Amino acid sequence: MPKDHGIGAAPKRREDVRFLTGAGNYTDDINVRGQAYVYFLRSDVAHGRINGIDTGAAAAMPGVVRIFTGADFEGVGGMPCGWQVTDRHGEVMQEPAHPILAQGKVRHVGDPIAAIVADTLEQARDAAEAIEVDMEELPAVIDMKAALADGSTKVHDDLTSNLCYDWGFVEENRDAVDQAIKDAAHVTTLELVNNRLVANPMEPRVAVGDYNRGTDDSTLYTTSQNPHVIRLLMGAFVLGIPEHKLRVVAPDVGGGFGTKIFHYAEEAFCTFAAKACNRPVKWTASRTEAFMSDAHGRDHVTKIELALDADNNFTAVRTETHANMGAYLSTFAPSVPTWLHGTLMAGNYRTPLIYVNVKAVFTNTVPVDAYRGAGRPEATFQLERVIDKAARELGVDPIALRRQNFIQPDQFPYATPVAVEYDTGDYDATMNKLEEIADLSGFAARRAASEAKGKWRGLGVNCYIEACGIAPSNLVGQLGARAGLYESATVRVNATGGLVVMTGSHSHGQGHETTFPQVIAEMIGIDESMVEIVHGDTANTPMGMGTYGSRSIAVGGSAMVRAAEKIINKTKKIAAHLLEASEADIELKDGNFTVAGTDKSVDWGSVCLAAYVPHNYPLEDIEPGLEETAFYDPANFTYPAGAYSCEVEVDPETGKVTIERFAAADDFGNVINPMIVEGQVHGGLAQGIGQALLENCAYDETGQLLSASYMDYAMPRADDLPFYSVDHSCQTPCTHNPLGVKGCGEAGAIGSPPAVVNAVIDALHSGGKTGVLHIDMPLSPDRVWAAMQ
Amino acid sequence: MPNVSMTVNGKAASGEVEGRTLLVGFLRDQLGLTGTHVGCDTSQCGACVVHVDGKAVKACTMLAAEADGADVKTIEGMAAPDGTLSTIQQAFQDHHGLQCGFCTPGMVMSAAALLAENASPSEQEIREYLEGNICRCTGYHNIVKAIMAAAGHDVSAIAAE
């Protein structure tokens, strides 16, 4: 019988009612009295030198308040980067300046040149057309390998080259890996592209800056996954506003997927301009603006080699990746191809020797940063594709080859050769579950049915593992992070027993307002309706790091548990006093404190009231009131893992691929709300399938962004996708957080692209139909058809 | 500037608009009905779908002046006056058909229009009808399931929640 409340139950989401009735409060719904609007004049060339900007005519146009250019920001800090990578030679990465508005040069299409503040958006836009920019167009650097060639045009004149860093991991393993590959019985090599994507949350980014002249306080309303991070970065590193004079509010946020982690120039601009103009300033991105200013994702070009011995045991993996940084370093960009990617190259396997080389490259394109999965999809894709290719070359079953090389349940905790220690897992269990839910034994019959109607059917299977619950602060500090990655929670119990959890986590679709109360309700034994969740406002939440990297329940939830434990400890002391018993004998169950072995009890509400009306209260021992804060810093990452399968039909006449079946068997450890977990997997799957079949952020050789609207960037739609079969019943709880949870937000996007590509290759290659062993994503009809010819 | 008058969610509404003002701008900025969202600028995403004289319309594709005299219904007008959700709204909550909520108003308005045209659409008909509504969170699984449930289909056999 499923539970009807608490951990493991699936109550309906409480946030849904406001979203379903138009009562949500998204940033663009916020209007501050007297606000002006800003329109950014953006570069339409990929690379150019600004020889002059004439704003005279524009400034005289109706409604224009003020026009800003790079010159207005010369005394202001640039956009900061939050992670410093050290390269394989011990040198720190090259880190270019990133001004709020272009200074001297533009470096990608969309780079902001000027900002027009006016009474209305239309007036600002009209005035932008009257600005004269004397732009000297320069050759654009788009291809990463060309960018590294001697004599290439440099994106940043003051850097030595377009190489941000040349990272080796684990550098000490390099020679041993080279030797293992030389000694191997078989080496499978695959060169592949992990295509550039745009996260595309349906809510475009918005920023509203407000300044209070009376108190000298600034407020920024913004579409962010982590308002405290924005406050710290913008206040301390860009604008020089002390944190106690700066409030950042991220209200209802319409999806993030990573791209709303980062601190963006428009946020700093609106905050700065509100003070400079003494008026609130609002910016709302158009979708085309989002395409050319939101940080992009992925964009890796990789060569991977997998070495096997004569018994098909994996003996070594060697990779060489070029990772596109774009024109500037976005907030966490350097960490994605390195520590979030190289550390996952062991996958679910016992491969003893691994070497990962990553060259990060500047190009005249929009900056690239974390997008759902961030480094882990790139690792999973190359590893699971090369294993599939190896199985095909060796003529062995791809599932059997994986099973043979799995880390075994009795090997946990398992230290990989790429510096992480998996705490728990059971990879055969998830593969067994996958075989069951996907009905893999029925595939041959389904293939025959497809062939009977002239379609080629393929089956793709793969595994994945990810490192979530980001992250132990002392570890990431050693790896170059310029931030801590703990999470915080304050639990404030009111006098009548209801309580508020103020969390540093941020919900932008994940349903924290529903799941977090489930945990508190379970711990105290009260109804979930007595628990309110507050998030997204630096003024009323403790300093927290926000939501990304599947960290909310694993890190933010753990902080909440720790704070609630402090509350429970204190209420037990109060209950012991009221019941004239020893604290050690007090038990809390179903919202009642009882003295063990007796019928003496006092309820939760009475104890809470006593804390605020302390007439009969141990004031000599404890303070009145019930409010506790905890900061939780994880001891390790968490390691969700699973096995996915995809069945496709390929139309041999057109190359069109359709997803016929998709199954996902995940191990997320303990699950708080299965309905929400499954929804997270569904969404991740759609994004991964979108990457594999549809989505591609394309530039031409001059740096023009060809896919800057939904007319050109193929977002997955309802009729591109099937019903999915998902399962999370294989659960090996995390051993180092109090809830035993691992996190589920990114799994679908990490695990699904290789399943799709493996399935298409299976359709094309099996039975000797073609010799195609690889096609780069997206597997659009033209690419598949061309490969078949 | 022209003056427009229309009925919105059963109430008379009017205001002065620029000739270029879109219906969605009139609803959001002048009437304060911020439930209708703008997710793109090419009439692709469907976050702004409202009903105009009973037909689903992308409010970013219609000038406010074109809606002069029309009967407009937005997401704010879908629930009963006492707050009881409509069948389609309730189905979205029951089947977890929304996550961030940004596409949701347009999805609900499109789904309601579909069910008005076709009381018992098949899965494939639902998926095809939603061609003009993009959701980035749900992978559509639970949206399609919710609409099927609202249409009275038995969805218990559809995999997962």
C-alpha cells in the first residue's frame, strides 16, 4: 500500500494550483512603480573592433532616459569566473576580461554594445536603431582546431593564444595508459561530436533592478537558480555593493537547466542602471536574444580509445577532447569539461587506467557553460558509444560486454582511477530491471514486425553514472572552485506549531514546496500542510548555493534535516520539562512527545507554544523560541546510476528516425516523492532525445548564429516523443547523507543520448544492412540518409 | 491611440493601445493578467495561448486592436469563481502535467480547445494538436496523460506516474 504522506508518498504538488490558474509570480510579472525599460543593442558580427559609437541622435529620441556604452563601465568590475582550472603543466588557465558592455571589441554575435534605457521598451528599441556604431569587422574564429593553429586570429588580443587550458587527468597515469593501449588485444577508437545545445527554459531571462535612494539599498529581481550566488558575485566582484545593501530575489522561475546558474551582464546592468538613472530598470529577453546571450551547453569534439584484453576486459581508456568555451568564460565554464567530465570516465566499469586530455578553446561564439548534466553527459556519451562500437567490432553482445566489466556490488566503496569514490551501486540490478521493463526479450519480434512494414528497427542499450549532490567544499576548493558548495536551511517554528523552512535551494520546476515538507512531516509526524517552504530571496533565506547538479534534496534536503534535528532536540528538552521526565526518555512520534513506557504525553503544538510563552519553561537551561539553522557540507558526491534502452525505427527511404520505445531503470537511492522523481526523468529524457535527434546550435564559418529562434532550433515537441517506461525501484541508498538520497534531476539527459544513437546504429548496421558505425548528433533525416548511402 | 474594448473572462475591459500593441501585451501590461506568458517571438512556443471567441489563439500573434469587440478567455478565467479547478486543470495537477509552470497556461488553453473540438482524442491526436505548444520540463509524458485523463480515457496502463 503506497504511503499517503511523508517520505515515499506522492502528494499532489501544492505549487500547481497557482501555476494552473495564472497566479504564478515570475520575474516578468514584477513591475516596480516608475520603472524604465532597457534594450540592449547587440553585435551582429562575430568579431569586430568598435572604432566609435554615436549615440547623439538616439539620446534625443522620445522617452530615452540614458544610453550606456562600455565607457560607462570602465571603473566597474567585469563578469567573474567562479572556477580556475590548472593545466597539465601546472599553469593556471587564461582568463580574459568580460566587460558588462563591450569595450573596444565585440567577440560574438549578441555581445552587447550599448544599452538604451527609456520610458517604454518600444522607445528604447526605436532609439537603438538610431545609434551609429563604427564597426571594423575582424576575421571570426569558429572552429576549435583552427583556433589553436599557429597564426590564428585571437579572440582576446591580450592572451597568448586561444587556448584557455590544456588539462590532463590523471597526468601521472598518462604513460601507463599509453602503454596499456599499446599492449591491448583490441583497441576501439571513436571520434565524435557532442553537439552544441541551448538550454531553452521556456521562461526567457529577465532582470529588474531597483534602487532605494533613501536607504542606499539595491534590489535585483532575476530569473536565477541561485540568488545568493548572484548577490555575492555581483556585489563583491562586479559592482562593489556590500551584501547587506543588496537583495536578490528569484521568484517563480520558469525552468533553468543550468543556464540560469550563471551571473549575467544584464543583471549587473539593471542593478547599476537603476542607481545611475534613479529609476527601476527592467529587461526581458526576447527568445532570439536568449539564443545569443544565454550560456550554451556541450560543444565537445572528442577522440576516445578503449583498450580491451583478449578476454574483453577493459584495460584502459584514453580521450582527447576539444571543449568550446565561447568568447568569454561564463561563471562555471572551466569546471564542466574538466572536473565534471574527466572524473566520470570510469563510468560503471572497472577500467583500471584512464587518461583524459581536454583543451579548452576560445572562439567567437556565445559562452558555453553547464547545461543539464554538465560534463557528465559528454563523458557518458563517449564511453557508452565506444563500448557499443567495441561490442560490434568484437561480435559480442553489448549488454554482456558491459556486465562483464561492471564494478561489482561487493567492491563498494569503489575508488576509480579518476579520483572519485563511488559509495554504493548495483549495476547488474538496474540492467536486470531494464531488461524487464523494456521487454528486451521481445525485441526480435518487434524488429520483425517493423521490417514487415519496411522499417529498420534498432535497439540501443547503455549505462550511465553521474556525480551529483555537488559538492564537498574542501575538495572542490582544491580543484579550483572559487566558491563553497554547501547548502543551508533555517527552520522557524511558529508559536502555534506550524513551521517555515527557509532554504538556500531554489525550485524552478522541481517541486520543493511539495517534497521538502514531506521530509519534515515524516520527521515530526505532523501534517505537511503545517510546513511552508520559503526560497529564492536573499533577504529571508540563509546564505545558500542554490539548485543545480541534482543537489537540492541531497545537499539542501540534508541541511533541512540537520536544522530540523536541532529543533527536535530542543523540543524534546522542553517536553521533558513539561512532562517532568528525563530528556533521554522522551520520544517524538506522530506529533506527540511521550515518556517512554508511560502514557504521559504532550503534543507538538503545546511544546511549540511553551517555547514562545515560556511561563513553565527551563529558562535556566535553554533559550525561548524555536528557530534553528544548519549548513550542510557533503562528505562526497552522490552517484546515481542506471541502465537505459531505446528502440527506434528508421525509414530507409528518408532516414527519418522515430522513437518507438524508451525505458529507464535508475538507482537514485531513497526517493522522497516518486511522482516528482519520474517527472524529472521524463524531462531529462526529452532533452537527451532532443540532443540526439533534433537539437543543434549552429554557426556558419563567419560566426553567424544560424539557429537563433524556434523556427531554426528544433525543440522536441509532443509528437516527437513516446510515453516512457521508467523505474526507480533499484535503490542503493547513499551512505553519507541523512536521507540516503542521490538526486534525479540530470539522469535522463545524461543517460539517453547514447541509447538513441546506439539504437540507430543498430538499425543501420545489424544484419549487414550498412557499414555505418557512427553518426554525429543530431541524427536528423539528412544525416542518417547520407550515412546510409 | 486607438481605444479597444473586449470582454475578458466575462468582464468588460477597455484601454488605449498603440497600433503595434499585441493582445498579449494588452492582457499582461494593461489588464494585469500575467498568467498569459511570452516564451518566444516567433509564434512557436504557445505559452501565450488564449481563447478568442472560443478559438485558441496565440496572443503574441494578434494585435490588441484585432481583438476589439471579442470575447477573450485567459488562464485566469478557467477555474470556477469559487476556485474549483476545471476538469483539464485538475487533470494536470493529478497527473503531474507541469513542473516550472511557465508553458502551463498555454498548454491548458490549448488542451481545452482540443477537447472542445474533439471530446475523446487519441494519444496521437493529442500529440499532434500540441505541435504549437513547447514544454521543456515534462517531456510531454504527463501532459499527454493528463489530457487523456481529462477526456475520460483510462490512463492507468500508461507506464509510470
